[in-house]
Amino acid sequence: MKKGQIREGIVMDVKFPNKGNVKLMPASADAEAKSSMKENGTEERSCIQAEEKEEICTVKNVLPGQHLSLMITKVRKGKGEGKVLQVLEPSPDEIQAPCPHFGNCGGCTYLALPYEKQLGLKEKQVKELLDSVLFRQEQPWEFEPIKASPVQFGYRNKMEFSFGDEVKDGPLALGMHKRGSFYDIVSVKDCRIVDEDYSQILQGTLAYFTEEKAPFFHRLTHVGYLRHLLVRKASHTGEILIALVTTTQEERDLAPFRDMLLALPLQGKIAGILHIENDSVADVVKSDRTSVLYGQDYFYEELLGLKFKVSVFSFFQTNSYGAEVLYQTAREYIGNLDKEDCVVYDLYSGTGTIAQLMAPVAKKVIGVEIVEEAVEAAKKNAMLNGLDNCEFIAGDVLKVLDEIEEKPDFIILDPPRDGIHPRALQKIIKYGVDRMVYISCKPTSLARDLEVLLGNGYVVEKAVAVDQFPWTGNVETVVLLSKGEVDSKKIRVEFSLEDMDMSEFQDGATYTQIKDYVLEHSGLKVSNLYISQIKRKCGIEVGKNYNLPKSEDSRQPQCPPEKEKAIREAFKYFGMI
């Protein structure tokens, strides 16, 4: 296997998050062998390959059983990464995708799989990740069958559409990023994960600004007016919020745009139309200034008998019906709290949904959330639902835990995708509560945190995957943990230093974790080179010879100021500086 080679292979399995393991066919296979493979199917192909040295390549956006043509893009320590060139034969389970944008749009991953097969794949992915950690646990644990989303199509209650063009210098487009592209936009007028109202709003907005000849904001030149269109719709009440995001580089009368939206034949009711101004160079949706063009800047949604006030930037589960399944599951896992004066911590509480579900059976629930707007919303939601035993604190869990005087009897964890900060996790463990429920939107982060929890005396009683995001590679997981006994003699970890890049295990976070954090919080993509440069600036040790120039005369690109700032913020988050 060499970089740049064109090879064929069979997708053996797909790991979370959407990483297919492709068994490559021998590079020297003659035409007769290939012909035989094509005639006799996957099983014979696999047998022929088994006679040769096994070569595995990781490829994204594939399905188990597909026969692919691919290009090797990276080879390291015998492990390869590749890019799909062509699907030569479909997966035995593959169907015609019900969306015309599938494969071009970067949103959905599994639209070509029947929903039942997709559920089975996600369940298997989560189980394998948990098994990779829990094989050390002597106590038996239960992995329950995956729970499906009650609605598979038109389930999303929030979409962020981007303005741009489908090809360079092409006509205005409004939709989702093209798969594998940071710049190209696909106008997803027939998207299947939203209902018809979203399509009406998208098409009306695109037609309006095309007629107006309004320029979009170019991500390279930082010149232009149109940036994003945000649409939120309450699944239960049908109320809609629409927000147009622009720069301040032009002044336009948006009253005709507002009137166009109000005239659309929508099934739901528009609660508010907003104009958000954002001059940040990063491709993220945020507000420098917000104006209300019509109505109000919020609507109400209902979940499990509770009422929630939702603004345009409020954190709220994107699948309301799926969220009800998720929270009901968490409530079942929590069970009886065993004592009337029970104090519950809801860490990473968002807008306080779980906290409010627990309030009727607890003496007090304390929610901690770093996003101040979400905390304010949680307070208002608790008042709205007549709950007076909920306290919500704005701040980083790592710091806030040192300030709360009341100790918890039960802890609920629902962290962001990165999981729990290592130092915050140690503080959580020190409380020594008998039981905890961990809700995770990224099972790889969950597996990492579970390893720490197991090493500190906790055991997993049961776990279940909950599909909140049909047709995508994402899945939620709920885990019930209880306090066991630490026996270091029975914890054995085996690894080879030869197989590890030790530079990725230094100073609080891996390069991948830093890159993911920067992308999620600033919209910027940063390289390992830039991270290592800023590490040196901050006095953080970098692996020997890591990212050094190949010759003394080599000139390396220097990290731009806006990316340096974003990397430093990641370092602060992970406690590295």
C-alpha cells in the first residue's frame, strides 16, 4: 500500500463515526481473478484476498459490503487512509436514497440504508466501543436494544443554512456544505430531514436574494453580505423562528424580505423574523447585533408535559420527539432517588430539561451550564413550569464545582461532544455518589471517560443507544453507573509504545481533540503544525522532532492570528495553559 495508489477493496465494517474498514484486494490481482470476484460476490472476493497479505484502509462515507475503487491518501505504520473514487458494487443492504441531494450534500450519511439496518449498525458501533472498555469489568452489565426515533423524516427542529455558490463564480446557492468541501454549497430544497415549511422558507429566501443580486460573504476574501439563514420550528406547537445572518458591509431594506416570508403558505405559524449582524471572519453563526423584523425573538416548545421558551441561539435537542425518548430513558435509568431530601447535580444542563424532569422527585436540583443564555432560559423555563427547587449556575463545570456548598446525592452528566474535562471528571468522582447517569452524544468520548470512571471504582450496570439523528452517523447513549470497589490488581491495560504517537498524549489533550474543539467553537480548521507552533509559544513540550522542517532552508507557514487565538482558547479549555 502506497500513497497515491488506486486500489479496489470491500468494506468489511463501519466504525463510529462513519469510518469504514476496507480490506484491499491484491494490487497485482490479474483481470481473471477480478472477473471471478465480480461474478461470485463478496464472500469469494474475501476468500481470494485472505490468501494474500491483509491490507486495511480507512475510508469515510461508505456502507458495509460495498465494493470500492479508492485512492490511498495517507499511509502510516502500515495503516492507510483513502478516498472513494467509485462504488463498483453496492452493499447488499443498499437502497435508493429517498433524497436527491444524497451523496452531494454533506449532511446525511446513511440515507441509502433501510432504517432498521441503520439502527443495527449504530447499535453495533456503540456496543463495540463500550466492550473495548468494559471487558475489564468483572460485574455483568446489560446492553439494551437501540431505541428508534419516533419520526425518521422531517424530524429536525433547527437548521442552519449557508449562502454561497455550488461552483466557483456560480449563481447564488443557499443550503448545506457540499460533502468534503468547506466552500461549495448545495441548495437542498428537497431535504428529507426537515418538513415542507423549511423548504418553502429556503426557496423563498434564495429566490428573493437572487432577484436582489445580493452578494454572499466569501470565506477567503471576507467580502460580501449574506452569511446564513437560521430556521427553528417547534415540533409540538408549530411556531417558527427565522433569522437572516448578514455582515454590516451593506445596508438593505429588509421589509420586503420580511413581507415575502409572511406571505408564504406555511403549515406552521411564524413567531418571529430576526436580522442578525455578524462580522466575524470565522464561519460560525453568532450575533454582534440582533434586530427583530417581525414578532418576537423566541417561541415555546413542549416536551413531556413541560413548556420551554426557545430563542434562536438556545441549546435545545434538534429532534423533539427523539428527545422525549432520550429523556424518558434517562428518567427510567435514574429510577427512585431513595431519599426525600436528595440533592441532584445536572452537569452540562443546557436549558434545564433534565433538571426540570427530576425536580418533582428531588429536594433540589442544581444545574451547571457554561452558556449564560441557556442558563437564563433554564431559569425562565423552571418558573414557567412552576418549579421552585431548581437552581441554575452559569459557568464552567470545572470551576463551579469548587463553589457549590451542597453536595450531591445523585449526578447526571450530559456533556458536549468532547466529553468531560479530565480534571472536572476527577472532581465528580471525588463526590463518591452511589449512582450516576451519563448521557453522551459521542460514544468515543464516552468510552474514554468510562475508562477513568471504571478505574476509580464505578461499574456500568446498563446502557442503551438512542437514535436522535436518523440517516446521520450520530447517536446518543445513556449509561447507568454505580459505585463499586476499586481493585487495582484486577485492572490490566496492555499497549505497545511502538504503536503510539506519544506527542498526542501530552499536555492535557490530543491534537485531534484540539482541532475538534477549535472547529466547533470558532469554525476554523487548524493543522497539527499550527498547534505545535502555538504549543512552543506557550512553553508546552512538543514531541521530539514533531513537525520540524525537513531541511534547514525549509520555510513553514506560520499560524494566522485568528487561528492562534482559537488554539489558545482550546489550550485554556483543556487546562494546558
